[in-house]
Amino acid sequence: STEERRLRDKKHLNDITAARLPPLHHSPAKLLSIEESIAIQIQQKEAYEGMQAKLAAQKLAERLNVKMLRFEPEGEASMQYREARDED
């Protein structure tokens, strides 16, 4: 039968070589509709452009030697600039 032949061929390959196929970690390929494919491509393009923009901003900041500091107008730092009031 075909299954016996397949098992015999597999056993023969095991005798010849120790090479094995890697395990399949992902599901097999599936067909997508044109609409799904376009939606995925647009999503990937937006993600790519966002990453490119972040990288460009980071490179520009490094080139201009700009330091990004945290700004807290209601935090402790703002208390330093307020005038002291008299209790009188």
C-alpha cells in the first residue's frame, strides 16, 4: 500500500542521513481575500512608517544633542518657583 511504501521510504532516509526537517512552529499558509490582504498591508505600512518616524526623531535628537526631560507643571518642581506668602 501507499502508506507502507511511505514508511519504507522514510526508514530508508533515516538509514541514509541524520538530517531532519525542522518542526513546523507556525500554522500552514492560508488563502486570504483581496480585502484582508490589503488591510494587512495597510496596517503593516502604518506600523513601518511609525517606526521609521520614531527612528528618525531619535537620530535627529542625538544629532542635535537634545535632552528630553520630564515636565510636571503641578509637581514638586513648580513649587520651587512660587513666591513664599507671608502668613500675616
